Amino acid sequence: MSASHLNNILEIANNDLLSIEERFKRLRTDASILQSQKHTCKRNLYQLNNQIASKAKLLNPCRIFCRRDKERSIHF
């Protein structure tokens, strides 16, 4: 690391440390919010998949009935 790099780092530390800390806090809060949203989305996806499976189970007898009815109408 060169002297100019060290000078830049010291300037940042002297001048921008407070703003960096504030940005870090905001980013940490944003990360927490995103984590919470991710959890909510996972839960919603799980519930939707359960609803889809439940509706598929309800529709299956209807499909069988329609298929049999169609087959009967073809034979007559």
C-alpha cells in the first residue's frame, strides 16, 4: 500500500467516518427488511403451493367424471 493510499484512507476516516457509519446502519436496516420480506414471500409461496395442491385434489374427480362422460358420449 502506497503513501497516497494511506492518505486517502486517513482522509476518509477523518472526514467521512460518520457518513459511512450512517450508511452502514441504513444498509443493515435494509438487509433486515429484505430478510423479513424474504421470509414472508417464502411463507406465501408455501401457502400458495398448498392451495394449488388442494385445488388439484378437488379438480381430479371432476376431470375423471368429464373424461368418463366424454368417453360415454363417443360410444353412443
